Amino acid sequence: MKQRVITGVLGGAGFLILLWIGAWGYVSLVAVLATLGYFEFTRMKRISFLSIRSLIGLFLIWCLLLQSFGGLDWPWSKSDTVLAGMLIFLMLMVTSRNRVDVDEIAYLFLGSLYIGYGFSFMIHARMIDNGLAWSLLAIMVTFANDTGAYFSGKRWGKRKLWPSVSPNKTWEGSLGGILFSLVVSGVIAFYFPELGSLVAVIGIGLLISLTGQFGDLVESAIKRKMGVKDTGTLLPGHGGVLDRFDSLLFVFPVLHLVQLI
């Protein structure tokens, strides 16, 4: 517990400082996190991170990240980047004479999109008008949800939420995470009135909380399929980068889809 709190406080403080600074400092941080997350993703399936097929996926991720940074002018869209990545993956399958099979290609391509889009919209959110406020709302509410769910589940958790996917999560923990998220949403609405009315921001906070919990379950499903408990050990008490950012990898794309960022 002590290790988890220390890592959370120190890591969170550093992350928020670079978020406040923005520009290349924040972009660089997100790029490093995305790269580490992709390394964890390839390792779960025991695919060499330095193999050609893994590096194609990493290049696709970096392209998506850079295209979200407003300081660069790209001649093609993100959808074109994804299309090019898919074609390159498929060509590799043929040129390798099926030594790289379709299962690995599908896994790496999906991972590139999952990680690439998730982290790229974190960058995109920071670059828009009132980007700092929107980013803080998404990140702080998500972290509040994770924290509330963890401690509520530890204290009162009895009824399993989704045991076939994540045996440790409970309905009591889920509810605690939602309630804590709503409180933090209200606090952020008070300090950042440009986000909208109190009711609107709390409503968005509820969306973030539910989406974040679903993103956490998605990561749990992947880990369960791969037979691992944590994606890594980089963050003591938390696991790996994907263990810590799995909720945000869902939250930011959903906020984009509902046209909030």
C-alpha cells in the first residue's frame, strides 16, 4: 500500500507538471509512455520488441502521436496512416512467407491502434482551446475513479463485478469509484467554469467514470487471455504503464467521439 501511494503521488505530480507546461514536454512524455506501453503489449504475447513486425507497429503509433500535435503539418490524415500501417503489416505477412502469421499481425495492429489512438487523443486534448482544463477533467476524474474503486473495493467489496474478466473487481468498488469521480468533477467544475455548468461537468464526469471502468476491464481481459497478472513492473504498486493508463486509453477516444475534445 505504501509503495502504491508513493508511486502514485510522485508519478502523478510529475505528470501534471508536464501537462501544465504542455507543448513538446508533454508530447515527449506521452510518446515515452506510449512506447513503454507498446513494449509491454508485445511482451505479453512474447513477441520481440525489436522485431520488424513490432517496429512497424511502433512506427504507426508514433505517426498517430505526432499527427495529434498541432505544431506539425502532415500531408495525410490519421485514417490514411492507419490504412498504410495495415497494408504494410499484410505485406510483411506475405514477404515473410507466413513466418509472421495472421494472429501476430492482428494482435500487433490492434495494439498499435489501441495504444496509438488512446495516447494520441491525450495529446490532442491538450492542444485544443481550454485543453488544460479538459485534460485535467479527464485525467483527475479517471484517477479518482481508480482510487475510489480500489479503496471501496478493499473496504466493502463483496459482490463480484465481472469475475470471468477481472475476479478482484466488485460492484461496491465500482460504485465507490463513480461517487468519488462525481465529487472530483464538481471540484473541477468550480475551478474551471469554462468547461460548462456544474450539472454538465458532473454528467461528463459520470461518462468518464463509466468509460474508464470499461477500459480497465478491457485491459484485464487482454491480460487474462495472455496469462499475466500485470503488464509490467515499471510503476511499483501499480504494475506497468498499461496497468496505470488503461482507463485513459478508453476515456480520451470516447470524449473525442462525443465531440468534447
